[in-house]
Amino acid sequence: MKVEWNPGKFTKEIETAAMDRLAEVGERVAERAKQIAPVGVDIPKGPGKWSGRRAGALRDSIRMVRLKDDPKLNIRVYAGNTEVFYARFVEYGVHTSKGKFWKKPYLRPAFNQVKGLAKNILSEG
């Protein structure tokens, strides 16, 4: 009796299912980060290149990205864009002009809050 084994076929199916589950976890992290991200007030654009902010711009910039044809098969949650250049300063902190350190993390706490759910999604689907 001859048995043919094609592990490549099964490996791809398992990999696809795992990435789908991981993408769901990424969406949950992004969703939670949007809920806890600070929302400021509108600041009118002034004469400087970096002046002005739209309330909720940081929250609106948070997204989950699944890179196509990525050999590392990464799922990433991003915050910020060209308009919201300050996303990293809010997350990691900045020294103010008055000598105080200010930060309001939102991505790391979102990940920590979703960890238990992530374990369930990854193990059970």
C-alpha cells in the first residue's frame, strides 16, 4: 500500500487559518486602542507647518494591517500618519516645556487588556 503525503498543502491551510485568527486578535487590539486613545480638542491651524490638530485624529488613525506577501506573516497595529505625527509621543511620553513628563499610553494597554481574549481566539478560533 502506497500512501502519499503532501505536507505543503496542509501547512498552507494551517498557516492561513492561524493568520486569520491572528488578524482577528489585531482587530480587537485596534478596536480597544480606539476606545482608550485620548481625544483632545480642535486646535486651529496656525502659521507653522506642524500647528493645528483635529479632535479624534489620533483615534481615527489606529488601524490593523495585514501585509500581503509578507514572508514573516506579520499582523501590525499602527497609530498615526502624516497628519497624526504625534502618536508616538502620546504613547511613549514627552517632556513638557514646564519640565514634566506626560504620556497617555493606549496601544500597550489595549494589547494587555485583550490578552486573555487573544489566547481564546488563537487556541479555539
